[in-house]
Amino acid sequence: MADIPDSHPRKSSLLARAKLVQAAAEGLLAESAMIAHGRGEAFDYMLGEETSDSAKKSIQEAAARLLEANNPVISMNGNSTVLAGKHAIRAASIIGCPVEVNIYYRTEERMAKLITTLESWKNEIAKEDPRANRVEILGSEADGRIRGLKGPRALCSSRGIEMADVILVPLEDGDRCEALINQGKQVIAVDLNPLSRTARMATVTIVDEVTRAMKTLCEILNERPESTNWNNKQNLREALKIMSQASERV
Ligand code: PTJ
């Protein structure tokens, strides 16, 4: 990994890029992963590359809903696994839920590599926190279906996404988010673009960079918050307001 001094103002952004470049070379990512990440970076610039107060509130709501759920699950794709896979396992250890690898551009090779990566991080984390031993990494048995979708995008685990009532899906696509909502599930999305279809369709949208959001989620889960009467439109408007105030930083 690149040797970047701590004083470099763009250190975390450069480290994230280096991780993605390495993961792409190892075959973990979709071909368009970098395009998606670049779009995210542009929105993050507008946010000042920090977790806003309104994003913190959405993370609190997400934590509460995951803790109150009967069958919660954390769904991970290529980018989110590489950037925040360890935090996902830590969060799942606290919630007591599985992590499911579920990717948009599905190949059996990528599925296997992502599952192996998460399994090895799980074993590492379990040395400090034995609760991680109980976190199941699902995805290899595609024995469930997301109704309303066709082809490989509909595949999921019957013990994960198919039976879940609350799903945390970082970097989801709009169609799948809509299909999950249509099945009466609560979808918690992490998406830096507050105008994406996913952001607008989700029950709770965390407009924040996935690494920061998942780290903050782990901290907030330990505070055991309670859910509220959440207004997601208002939440998205607050994110857009922060972005529109970026002109004040010029
Ligand atoms: O691993 P796969 O096969 O599931 O494919 C993953 C990608 C990301 C390539 C696929 O899901 C995709 O094409 O995604 P989109 O439709 O480009 O959407 C990605 C969304 O995530 C965009 O709205 C971005 O703004 C947002 N985004 C990108 N990077 C980050 C992010 N949001 C939070 N944190 C990020 N680091």
C-alpha cells in the first residue's frame, strides 16, 4: 500500500483508492467499481469529507432499527467489502446478525473471493471480540430470490436477504432497493448521492462515505439507541443543504 504521510490532507481518500486498486488487481471488484467510487468521491468533496450531524442522526436511526429487527442482515458488495468489510463484521458482531455477500455484477469467482476475504477478517476480529465467531458470512448458497428482479441480480441467501426484515445495503442499486421495499422490508442504504434512486427509495439513507459510516455505526450500536418516527425526505434535504453550502468554503 502507498506510503502516505499523516499530514497529507487527502490521506484517507488516497488510501481508499489504493485499497480499491489493489482489490481490482486481485479480482474482487466489478469493472465499473472505480467509476462508482469516483462519483461517490465527488459528492464527498461537497460534504467536506466528514460525517455531518444529519448523517450521524441517520446512523443512529439505522443502528436502532437493526437492533430492533427480528431478522437483520448486512449486505455487502465489492466496493463496500473492500472499504468497510471489517467494520461490517464488527457491526454484525454487536447486532448478532449475518453478513451476506450480494453483488450486482455477479460471478461465482468474485463471490468466492469476497466471501474468503470476509471470512479471514472475521477470524482476525474474533481474536479480540469472540462475538465475531457467531457472524455467518452468507452468499455462497444462492437458494433465495429477491422477488420482482430477473436473472443473477435476483439471487440471494434464503437465510439472509430473503428472510430479512431490515437490510443494511451500502452502495445498492435502485432496482434492487425498490424490489426489497416492495417486499415490505426496511432498507437502510449508505449512499453519498442523496439524489440517487436508492437514496430516495430507502427507508433510512445514510448520506456518508461508507468507511466513515460503518465505523460510526459500530460506535453508535454500543449506545443501543431507539428508533424514531423517521422522515427520510427531510434527511435527504439536509444532506443537499450541506452540499449547497459548499460555496461558503471557497
Ligand atoms: O460489487 P458489485 O458487483 O455489486 O458492484 C458495485 C458497484 C458499486 C460497481 C455497483 O453497485 C454500481 O454500479 O453502483 P452505482 O450504481 O454506480 O452506485 C454507486 C452509488 O454509491 C453511487 O450513488 C455513489 O455516489 C455511491 N458511492 C460510491 N462510492 C461510495 C458511495 N457511497 C458511499 N461511500 C462510498 N465510498
